[in-house]
Amino acid sequence: MVGKLCIVAVVAAAIGFGVSAWAVEEIPKHRQKQIWDAAPEKPRVEPKKAHKVLVWSTPAHLYDKDPHKGYCVPYGAYAFKALGEKTKAFEPVVTEDLTAFAPDDIKQFDAIVMNNSCGPWITPSDEAMEKLKALGADKAAVEQVLRKSLLDYVSGGGGIMAIHFAIAANGQWKDFQEMFGAKFTGHPWNEEVGIKVDDPDSPLVAAWDKAGFRIADEIYQFGDPYDRAKLRVLLSIDVAKTSMGVKWINRKDNDFAQAWVKPYGKGRIFYTGFGHRTELYWNPKLLQFYLDAIQFATGDIEAPTAAR
């Protein structure tokens, strides 16, 4: 069964413009098996209905400059596809086709997973404009339609689950950063760090030891608009159990959140910085954490989002 799974999603016909599949690098078969075997057998919460989830990665015209090309992007794409297909919690639609964000097309998705998607991807490429030209006279006009479409989707009740560098995308779009609640300002650590569980009662941290844990990854720090008064932080660096002598730390308050949730209108935002090192993608706890987050984004898992 695993051998038949590949990174190319078999996408059902979409409404509106029509969304096509995307082929990223296929990861080695033995890694596919490791990820598949490490994924949960079933979702923690039974889905309320059948869900279609967009798994969005860096578009092809930006991919050559993606720092995660051939690395965590294809591993993440496979992992998210495997999570949906193995647990049946959702139908994954893996694509880089920007028409997925067009006002009519985005409606088909119950949630969006941003799989390390980077660069100014909301700006249409020349190829995307061939499909999207009905939305506006030029790229600038079409981009404004797509921006509004995504923000309206989430504020109207949609959900986004995003990992790692996805938060750094679309640097030209302030509202994108506001929606996520923070801006990426660097990664001082690429080593094992201590993590504390800030919200132990949240169902979204059930995969982890509530007393805290250790994890090795490229660890981010965040800046404005980051504000704990506007986010519900789930996980953060335990500075007492982490090397604080590394270079390029620019926060002076020792507040290094690593996962949080927040409302956006009627919608739900989940973000975690975990997702750089490829070996994380066959970590059963991380895959469970990801699946719970996706179920939160689809509305199957209810969790508080108010700041604490």
C-alpha cells in the first residue's frame, strides 16, 4: 500500500477554475514507509464530516530558491498526504496551483495546510495569470483578489495549519503576518532544545509530555506583531533547559513561542515552528501533533484560542 503512495495528489475536479496537482521530489521509499508507519492509525477525534484539505507548498516558479527544496518540503508533503490517507481524517489535495485561492475554488476546502510554503506566493506567476486573468486586468489586481479571498475564507470560518517557514512567506503582505500573529526574525538554534508546555489542558498538546520535552530542530524566534496578549501559546522554549549562548538571539524577554493558536474572525489559525529536520517527519509524536492541529483547523477538535 505504501508503495502506491506518491507525492502527486490525485485531485478531484475542483469548482471554478479547476485545481491541478503538483509533483515535488519523491522521497525515498524507505522514508515513505517510515513516515507511513509512524503516522497514527486513526484520528484522535472522529471527523464530523468528510473533509477536503488543501496542502499548499511553494509554487514551482519560486521553488528553485526555496531553502527547503528537496528537504522538508517533499517530506512534509508526503507526511501530510499520509496523515489524511491513513487515518481517513481528511482528503489531502497537494498542489501549488494558485487557483486554489481563487474565491470560488477556496470554498471547497475545509482547511489549509501551509507546508513550509515560502516566497511571495500570493503574487501570480505568468503561468498562473493564464488561469486567473478573469479575476483582474493585471497581476496587481489579481493579487488583491487572491489576498481578499484568503482573508475572507479564514475570517468566515475556515482554518489554517501552518508549519515552520510558512510564516515567513509573503513578506510584502502585512495582513498575512497579522493573520498569523508574528513575524519570523531568525533561527538562532539548530540543535536540541528544551520545550515547555504552556497550555497543558489544550487538546492540541496531547501528543507531548505535559511536563515538557526535548526536540532537535531549527528553532525560530519571532517579532512584531508577536504578542502573547493576542495569541494562545501552546509551546515555547524552556530557556533553563536550552543553550542561551547561541548567536543571533534578538529577543530580550526570553519569550520564544514554538506553537500557538489564535482566532481570525470566525476562523482558526494554528502555527508551529517545528518542521525543518527531515527526521521529524517520522516522529510519531510530531505526526500526532500535526494531525491534531489539522483536525483543529477543520473544526473537528475544539480548543480554546483566547490568549491566557
